[in-house]
Amino acid sequence: MAAYQPIGLPKLAGRLTAELILRAPQEMNAVKEYEIDLRGNKIAAIENLGVTQNQFVCIDLSDNEIVKLEGFPRLNRVETLLLNNNRIARIGENLGASLPSLETLVLTGNRLASLTDIDNLASFKRLTSLSLLGNSVTKKPDYRLYAIHKLRHLKHLDFQKVKTKERQAAIKKFGAYVAEEAEASAPPAKKAKTFEPGEAVKAAEVPAEEAPAAKPTGPTQEQLTAIKIAIANAQTLEEVARLEKALKTGIMPTEDSERPKIDLMDEG
């Protein structure tokens, strides 16, 4: 007789075990991405995804109990991560090193509450589409501009296209932060070279006078055309050989050669 199973009681939070991953459905999704479906398993933490052996372009972890976005091994192929309807309230640091190809991140229906929660998403250098709908952070003043400011490559935020005027407004609003970040990331400036009295001037530092443009050598285009015509009209093999040599070397045949003269001068 089957054991009695209470009806209506919630399942306990589960673990993302290697066994669960290996028996999870795998398919080509609607946008032609090879996907593993791990949704609805009451998973509390992300772990053991190294078992996937970096096979998947999309990982669906929706409808679980995950509280922090972290725990990924390096998965170079993952471009889409679906995490809607979890309990995520924190974002781990430097996740971009583990998911360097991530382009689409869906965090709809989670618990991100502060604008600073967005900061760690900036480690995803290829992130172009992000959804934070259903998180209280979206109700913060300047939420959208702040996200656009922090995530420079975003093209779609909350399923709406990022417009040029929004980028401009983000720069206007947070421009000081942009300047500080650029200054912090810039390499140290090289010390300018100065001339000390008595110091020998290196020849390489003295700008050389511009050399006069070299005059074109060899026959002109008109002369080459005349030679080709003469070859076509040559009467002997010796004439052909002489004219072909002139055509290849650019050295014009002398007038005392034993062949008909070619008029290579402009008329008039």
C-alpha cells in the first residue's frame, strides 16, 4: 500500500544535485537555443552546474526558491539565464567571469530592492537584455536611468527598447559617476619628455624635412598602350621579344632598333 502523502503541504526546499541535473529535460527551445529545464524544483541554491559540461546555451531555473544569484562554474556557452519567480534578493560578485557570454537575464518576480543591487550585474559585459519586472527596485526614482547607466550595453530593459534619449538622460543624470569610473580604469599617464639645457638632441626626435615626391618612372599609360599595339602588329619574333621586354622592364626601345618606330609623343 502506498505511503500516505499529505495534500496541500509545500515541498521542502531542494538541492540542485547532479542527479537532478542529469535527468532534467533538455530541448531546443523556441529561439533555437539548446536549453536545460530545471524549473519548479524548489531549488534553494545554485550548485553542481559543472555537471552540464558547458553544453547548454540556455538554463531555465524559474519557479524555484533561489535567494542569491551565485554559484556558477565557468560556462562559456550560456547566453540566456531564466530565473523568474524565485526569491533572489542579492547578486553575487564577478559573475561575468563565470558566464562571459551571457546576453539575456530574466529576473522577473524576485526580491531585488535597492539600486545598488544592480551594480554587480555590470560584470556581464555582453548583457543586452534584462528584466527586473516584479522587483521592488523598479519603483525606485531613476531606476531605469540608473540601470542604463550601469549596464552600458543594454538594448532592452524590462522588455522595452532602450532609447537614445534615455542614454543621454542617464549620462546627464549620472555623468559624474561615469567620469570617475573612466578615470579610475584609465592607465596611468606617461610622463611627458622635457628638454634639458645641454642635452644632446637625438636625431630620431628631429623631424626630417619632407622628401620631394618621387617622380614616376617608366613609360606612361599612353606609351604602354602604344607598345601593346606594336606587339600586336609586329612582323617578326625578334620585334615581339624586344617589345615585350620593354613592356616588362619599363625601358623604352631605342630608336635605332631594327623595327618600325612607335610614336609615343603627344601630338601638338
